[in-house]
Amino acid sequence: MRRQIMQILEGLFGFGRVTATKQATQTKQVLASIAGNESEERPYQSLWGHAAIVYRPPADTEVIYVRMGEEMVPIASRDVRFSIDVDEGEVVIRNLRSGSPARIRLREDGQIVLEGGVVRIVDAGDAYSVATKALALAESVDNRLSTVATKFDNHTHLETGATTDPVLPAQRIGALASVASNQIYSKG
């Protein structure tokens, strides 16, 4: 009996690779052409995965598929070409391009780290309104802090009856780095 079950399962699951992908115009489903064992290929099968995560793997991504009649339905994938270091307890969402990596790291200690050449904050209505407001606020804070620093650094105290130049403070604040706007500018 066990042998029969193993034979049934052996024909039910298989390993293959993605040869091409496209997105269905009306349903927006990601469809993948799958090449299985022994030169067997099925064009544009619905790509299954977690409902909250939509992805479109590049060609040559490895897949596990389930046979459903003549279909080869991909249910899981991996691509070792884009492997990255992941700490124990960490979750990483990443793109599948080596030239311009982008990642969201959910660290075990509660940190959320965004990695990428350009980081944009968007909302559903106006794609750049949130980012523009954040940048404007950072610039406003930077301008105000720079004004405070300049006034503090340049203020003097005259001694009553003194005949010499005013004494400048021994410790100057100096230019205040605008962390928020520098981060936004440096990240694109």
C-alpha cells in the first residue's frame, strides 16, 4: 500500500522551472510557463502562492508543481541566483534582480529596515504626496534647527566695563546635520 501511495505522489508533484511569465489583462493573475521533467512544458499556468504576496518570478526560477489533469500548477518557488544573508528570526522581502537590489527586512528585534537605491513613501491617491510632505517637513525642521544653531554659535556676552572683544562661547554647536532630509536625499 505504501508503495502505491508513493507512486501516486511521485506522479502528482514535480520539479521544474519558469520559462516565461506574463500578467493576465483582466484578472491581473500572474501566469507562468513551466518546463517540467523530460522536456514537458505547459504554457501560462496560474502561479499559486500566498494571497497577500504577488510576485512574478524571472525565467529559470525553480518551481515545485502539482499535476491537475494536463496542468502543471506551480505552488512554490526559489531562486538561488539572488540568495542573501538572513539572520535567525528575520524575514526578508526582496526583489529578484541582482543589478538593483531592494529589500524590506523585518528584524527579530522589531526593526524594519528598507534597503534600496530609491526609497519612496506613497499612498493610494497621490503617489508622491506623502514623500513630498515628509521631505518638506524635514527641510523645515532642518532650516529651523540651523537658525537656532547659528544664533547660539554667534551669540556673545559682554562683560560690564570690558575693553576687549566679546568672548565667544567655548563650545559651539556647529552645523546641525538634518538627519531626515539627508536620509531622504541620499536614498533618492
